[in-house]
Amino acid sequence: MHVTPLVWALTLGVTLAVLLFDIVVIGRRPHEPSRREVTTALVGYVGLAVAFGVGVWLVAGGRYGTEFFAGWLTEYSLSVDNLFIFLIIMTKFGVPKQFQQAALLVGIVLALVMRGIFIAVGAAAIDNFSWVFYLFGIFLVYTAVKLAREGAGGDDDYEEPALVRWIERHFPATSEWQGTRMLVRQGGKRLITPMLVVVAALGTTDLLFALDSIPAIYGLTQEPYLVLTANIFALMGLRQLYFLIGGLLERLVYLSYGLAFLLAFIGVKLVLHAMHTNELAFVNGGEAIGWAPDIPVWLSLAVIVGTLAVTTVVSLVVSRRRERPGDGAAVG
């Protein structure tokens, strides 16, 4: 896939413009968004992502269009799982509703920067070391097993990242919120605010999430441009999704298992892809033949969509049954 410097510049420019617009709007008026506000914005972001994918399909071909949609859906589903942790962080630090948007936005900006670095490093590793796919694949399978063992209750075991604990120990902080400010001066001393601690927790947590999501999307496409845009579109709607489905998250009881299956599937796909393309091959009449199947991207997209659909439907059905009066007494 050939992407000109002009296209790269336009993509990054539009992304920066959208982020600046969000920063200006939230900075002028910190508030708890209404359902109508977040729904409108979320529909807009999802619509832009779909339009972009269709554009890639028309300009670059069906293969790259399918790769974008597979990567975007995977990143979006992983982002939804991340919202569980974000809810815990907001609750743990007692972030007022009107300041949560600002905290999430700063966290998203940090996430975009960190993922951009990870994407560049991943692309360089893939170009220079073909065996990196084995490492990515094994890591994703390991992560999938760990996520499946944690199950729906894994998020309750959240612990503050080491960076956050270090900040809390070494920097004097105010006991009260100072709006969206992260640093204030009181009594001639510069102090950090709870907002800075929350942003550090969100940013550090998303850095850990990127360790899973970047190898996962590289298992679906090796095009850095598609990897970056899929991450951008997934993160841009994350803030609105947080406020829109906060209550629904608790009902997605099997989401972790669905994501574990997807990570394991992509991990196996990466290993098979490495076996198919690198020097491990049989020789038939002097011609090297890849000895492992290479899972096509259309099948990956079908597995992703099917897994997310089944996971969501089963989670909602089971949650509704658990909420019915008398169900608990009837079981067993």
C-alpha cells in the first residue's frame, strides 16, 4: 500500500485539528456531557471511521479496506474493555463528573502519542526481523490465557501503576480539586492536583493496554498507515463511549472471554503467518513452499465480527436473567 507524504500529513493534520477542537470546547466549559451530546459525537466518529474504511476500499482495494475494518473493530473492542479500568480509576480517585471529560481527553492524547511510538517501533521491527511475528503471536496467546483466567472479575484486582505511586510519594499535592488544573501554587509552593494523578493513572494504564493492542493489529495488517488510523478512530470515540455505556459495561459479563478468544486467534494467525512466509519451508523440486496456512484477512474479519456479536448477545441475555427477581433462588 503506497501512502504519499501528503496523505500522511493530511491525516495527522486532521487528527490534530479534531483534538484541538475537543480541547478548546472542554477547556472553555468543563461539564458532564448529556446523552444526546455523546451520542451525536459517537455516531459522527463511527460514521467517519466507516467512511474512511470505504474510502480505503475504493482507492487501495478490498484487501486493505478489509484490513482496516478488522483492525479498527479489534482496537475498538479492546478499548471497550479498557473502559472497565477507566471507570475504576475515576471511582477510586473520586473524579467529579464535570472533570471526567478533561481527564479522559488528556489520557487519550497521551495514548495517541504512545501508540504512535509503538507503531513506529513495531513497523521497524517487522521490516528488519521476520521472526518478530513469533514473539507477537506467543505474547498474544499468553495474554489471552491470562485474560481468560481473570474472567469478568479481573478488573476488581486493579492496582495503581508504579509511576502513580511514585508521584504520590514524592510530590506534595492538594487535597481538593482545582478544576482541570494539574499544577497550582499555594503558600509559595507549587503543588500537584488530583487531576495530574488521575491523568498519570490513565496514561500509564493505556500504555500497558498498548502492549496488547499493537501486536494484535499487526496480526491483521502490516501497513503502518492502517495501524495508525485504526487506532486513531478507536481512541477518538472512546471518551463518548465512556459516558454512553457506563452502565452497560457491567452487563457485558463475557466480554473478557470474547477478547481472550480474539487475542488467541490473532496470536495463532501471527505464528502461522510467520511460518508461511519465512525460511521455514519444505523444498519441492527446488522451489520453497510455505508449509503453514496463512489465514486470509476476510476470515479474520468474520471471526472478529462473529465473536463480538455472540459475546455481546450472550452477555446481555445472561445479565438480564440474573437481574430478574427470584432467579437467584431458582438456581441450584
